[in-house]
Amino acid sequence: MLNEFRTPAARRWLGWPLLVLGCLCSAGCGAGYLLQAAHGQLQILQKRRPIAKVLASADTDSVTRQRLLQVQSARDFASRELGLPDNRSYRSYADLGRPYVVWNVVAAPEFSVTPRSWCFPFVGCLAYRGYFKEQAAQRYAAQLAAQGDDTLVGGVTAYSTLGHFSDPVLNTMLAYGDLQLAGTLFHELAHQLIYVKGDSVFNESFAMTVEREGLKRWLAAQGREAELAGYLQRRERQRSVVDALAAGRQQLAALYRQEIPVEEMRQRKRALLDQLGQQVLRIEREGGFVSGYSGWAKTGLNNAHLAAVGTYFDCIPAFERLLQEQGGKLPDFYAAVRRLGRQPAAERKRFCTP
């Protein structure tokens, strides 16, 4: 199961964490983790109802009805125009009665911006670990922090089981605006289309590219040019913050390679992170927008924050160039991505490196 857990303000982070399906087959997950994963996934499956039946019910409120009609439109567009899987996923609805479906834990060593990973059957190693209860995620993060790691716990509003189950639309997703809701569907279906075991950066950046391209085409097809212009502008604004965070991550990586006393390393690390946080707030203030990262900046950035952002955004420019090289033809783009997915990990890393 791929959890989306990308930014503090979105579902999803980065997008988006845990893999229930893999854990169900792995004794190494531990009994407690196995039970919470199985129970959480079973709860979701039991609460599913076909969207058509929810819409037909007199008990469905007008807001939920409007959002689910939007889901149907975007879901049909995804398969018809974007070449994404035409299956039963996101054709049902489940109200979980809580704001997040899972909570993800991301961790990085004190002097590293490379996230720790957890490995599962079927999906390989992931740069996060998810829990269906926030308290359990917080406890696990506290254990890692006690060992010296930088940690992050974030609520996740959507995830994909990569087509192993018919994933429903969740109430946690309906709080999005129209564009983010449609983009979430495109993103999650992209994971079902192409997934490279054990390569989170490749998978998430590919899905983000499909999400962005899908939203552009969806708005254009509906004649919503003004919204399209606004969407593209917001995307460029967010890119300025993501680029700043990426540059900060590189600075920290260079610092961590130096052979200096531990206390001096800690002081310089904190100074760089504080400076980066202020830069994020300044970019937002001067640009007159909210990127979704200001909460992290205000409470104090750490290695786990930067590692999480990198997973979702580092390879997007390379995928966008590849799409252009294919003349914008999605079938050709998908074929090229599949070829890349069959290459050794080192080749995929080179593809993503500017």
C-alpha cells in the first residue's frame, strides 16, 4: 500500500508511507504492526459503498453529493483521456469518520538527509512507515528520536494498494478543492499503472508528473482556461519553495560530509535549518501565497522534512522533459517510463539527476 504524504498542507504526504499488503506477508513486521495494518485495511474494505448508491441515497448530504459527482467526472476522464487503469478503484466511497486514513513516520539520522527505509514484500523498500492510529505513529517516532533520529509524523488522506484491492474514495479526500481531488485520483491511478519496486523517488515523481499533466488536460478539456492559468501559476510558486528546500538539503549533505566535532556539526546544522526556514517564509511572504511548508518552517525544519520533500519532487523535471521528448503523447511516455523502470537503479538515479 502506497500512502501519499507529500506536504504538510496536502493529503498526502508524502503523498504520498506503510505497505499493508506487504506487511501482511512479512513476519518481520512484528505482530503488533501486522495486526494494526490488517485491521485498518479490513475496516476500509468493509466501509466501501458504490458511489452510485451513495449518490442515490436520500441520506447523502449535498456537499458530499457534489464532491462525489466531481470524483466520477475525474475518474472517467482518467481512464478515457489519460490512459490510466479502468478498474473498480475509486468507484466506491468509504467514510472512516476521521480526518486521516493513516499517519506516516519519516526518519533520517541526525547527520544525514537520506531517509531511513523499511522493506516489505511486493513493494520493496519505502522511505516511510505508516500506522492507522496516530498514537502508534507518534510512539514509533519517539523511539526513533530517542535513538538520535530526526523524525516527522504526518497525517495521510489517501493511499493506493497498487491495484491489489479496489481502493475507495475516502472521506479524508473530500476536504480537497476540486483540483486537488482530481489530481489525487490521477496520482493514485498512476501508481497502479507503473510501479518500480523499491524506488520511492522514481515512483512518486512519476505519479506527480502524471497528476500535473492530467490536471492541465482535464481543465483544458472543460474550457476552464482561467483556472488552468491559476493552477500553473500556483505550481510555479510552489516550485520556488521546493527548489529552496532542495538547495538546503544539498547544503546539509555537504556539511555532513565534513569531518568536524559533533557539537560544531550540530550548531551548523541548526543554523542552516533555521536559515532555510526563514527563506521559505520569506518566499511565501514576498510571493503572497501559502506553499504548505510554513508550518514546518515555523516549528523548525529537520532532516526528515527535507528527505520527505525530495522523495516526491526530485525527479519531476526529468519526467517532464521525457514527456516533452515524446511529443506529449502519454502512451509513448508511459512506454518510455516502463523501459526506464527495467533499468538498474543506478541508471534511474542518473536519469533523475540534473
